[in-house]
Amino acid sequence: MKAATGRGGGKAARPHTPRDVDDRPGLAARQVAARLMAAVIDKQTSLDGLTDAATGHPHLRQLEPRDQALVKAILTSALRFRGTIEAEIAARLERPLPSGAASLRHVLHVGAAQILCLDVPDSAAVDLAVASANADPRAARFSGLVNAVLRRIAREAKRLPDLQADPRQNCPDWLWGRLVEQYGSERAAGIAGAHLARAPIDLTVKTDVRGWAARLGGRAIGTHSVRLAAIEGPISGLDGFEAGEWWVQDVAAALPVRLFGDVAGKRVADLCAAPGGKTAQLAAAGARVTALDQSSSRIRRLKENLGRLGLSAETLTGDVMAFEPDQRFEAVLLDAPCSSTGTIRRHPDVAYTKDDAEIDKLAGLQLRLLTRAADLVEAGGMLVFANCSTDGREGEDVARAFLQARPDYALEPVAPAELEGFEFAVSPAGILRTTPEMLGGGEAGGGLDGFFAARFRRETA
């Protein structure tokens, strides 16, 4: 968070010409942040893809690790509090920014995010924003405006710790409308408020959840999850990482596998399996797992993760729609591609890279994948359909359409007692539905991802 020192006062940021900014320390990181912001907002590009260590944006990968981390922190804050930042900028403009001034807007947002959200000296944030503007032919003539607006924000605006900004202001209209329609205004505000909090780190442990909670200074949640307090240093440095005793997995993401019950010795397919948290759960429970994903790079990572954990599974690269196994499975998990609106706490770009049309498209894809996955289950076997969307079009609506299309399947309701510690997340119809405001989502260190899961039993072959 922004330190109390360095706010206001001092000399005005010195304007710079393109000649003298190329080697300015920290400038490249701010320019990359503005460029990636443009990719997210203007082109609806996933921030995860842009910041991937191996395949992300080349300009980001050229930065030192410390600057890469700064870029990610800037973008996460700028997107999480985008509505508030926009309002702070607008309040200090004599007239609205010119149409087509997207580049200038991104420079301002990057600068304001540092002032309002991060532990970056105000003078550095303003100075480097001015330099960024000067280095961009589209924004250079507005460098004085950048200087004036950001200096006023530094003097006048309140910083933005988690959970203090207006949830409605920071929730795009399309998403707010969907939340209100499904959950009502009060709960929608709770969900949008949870989006403003930094998501805690949850681990799934193989055994002894309370013992590992004590060792790691966290707290046990349910039967197999540990929620960590603030940690210093990399996750890989924690006790148990090298020994493969646990893996990072949001507590909500760990729930769908529990709907299978005892899977020891059973043949189970995990479709769309990467990054492999659910594959690991199934393997750790003794299932004979076949993990399928269409991305070869993601399958490689899945195999690496299983190797660290000392777990085994058959791993295949391929398309679910073309998958033809030698025999059907006793159980199949489809964690389908979705809008990921349940993960906005972790991925605030989702609110700006998805929209209503995309959700409708994804819901159609999910129904096709689910119908195909159903063919892979033997008579009497179980099928679990899950995704990390809060939108009913990708959950309950797909489940209803599936049951209408497949009379050989019936919904097998989940009993609340099956999910110890998460009874509140089971609907009267026996469907799992978590939303981010649950589990203390209105407090720092609380909440969980939004997840949907329904369980079906194949009655006939």
C-alpha cells in the first residue's frame, strides 16, 4: 500500500523530451504497464496471457524480475480500482479527455494506480508518467496535463486500500447488471465488494490439514484446505513445497472433486485438466486418472506439478470433442472453459475482457463439451460439470439444457453434509454454488472464488 510519506509538496515533475528518457530507471516498466493496459482494455486480451513468464508479452519478458513484478502490481491495482481511478482523474480535468486519447488515459491510469494503491513515491510516479507521455507521440503534447492531474491526485485524493472503494463504481455496467439480475442488489454489492479485496492464498494438502495449518501459520478450512496469512518470499520456499505435501488451489476450486465421494481405484477422466489442481486431488485420493487438455504447454506444466507432488496420472494432449478412449470411465470431471467471472478477485482484467456476448458463446461451448463428456461415462457412472463463473447462463442454465438433451442422465443432488464446512454453498436443488462474498468475503483475507458444480448419474448406457 501507499506509504504516508512522499505525498504532496516537492517540485513539479520535470518535463522530458524523447531524447533523455530512454535510460531513465523505471521508465521501461511504466511504458510496458501502459502498453499492457491498452491490450487489456482496448483489445480485451487476457492479463494472464500477457504476463506469462514463458509466453507473455515480449516487452514484459525483457524486464528484470523486479520490474516485471512492479508491472503486474500496477496493472492489478489499476484494473481492480479502475472506476475510482477514472473518477479521480475526471474530477481534475477542466474538460473531458479528447476522443481517441486512449494512450493518454492509460498513462494516467498507470500513474494514478501507483499514487493511490502502491508503495511508490509520488514524485517517481508523476515524473515517470510525464516521461512516458513525452516518449509517446500520441500523448506527448499532453505531458503538462499528465503532470498537473497526477500531482493534484497525489495532494488531494485518498489512497485505496482494499475494501474501501465503492464496489458499484468499480464494477462495469454489464457485470453489475448480471449480478443484480441473479443475486439482487444487496448481494451484488457484496460480490462486487469482495472483488476489491486481494485474494488470500489457499493450499490443498494431501493429509493432516490442521497440522499443516499450524506449521505454515495459516488456518484450516474444511477438510483439506489451508488458508495462509501474509507470507514473505516465494511460495516455493514454504515448508512442504519441495516434499510435495500441498499445492496452491483456491478453496472453492477444491470442492467439485469432493462431489465424487470415494474414488480410490476408480477410472476417472479429468477433462480440460490443466493446470492440474483437480487432477492432483483425484490422484491423491487413489483414483486412476486420465488427464486431458488441448494445450501441450499446459499439459507439460501439469506433469511437472504432479512430479513435484509425487503423484501419477495418464496425461494426454487433445480436444475433448475428439477424445476416443478405449473404454468408458467410472467418473468424469469437466471443469469447462468459462468467463472466469468467479475469479475477478485474482484476475480483475476479467471484468473488462468479457461481456454478455462472450458469456453466451461460452455457455454454448460448455453445453457441447458436457454432452460429449457424457458419452465417456459408463452406465451407473458419475459426471461432474464445473466452472468458475458466477453467471447462471454458464451453470444452472447449461445443466438444465443438458438434462433435457440427455434423458440417460439424472441430476444427483449434493447433500450439504457431503461438503463439511461448506454446507452454505449447496442450493436446495443440490447444486454447488459459491460466490466471492461468502466465507468472509467482505473482510481482508476472506472470501473464495465463485464456482458452480452439478453432479449427474448416467442411468443407462
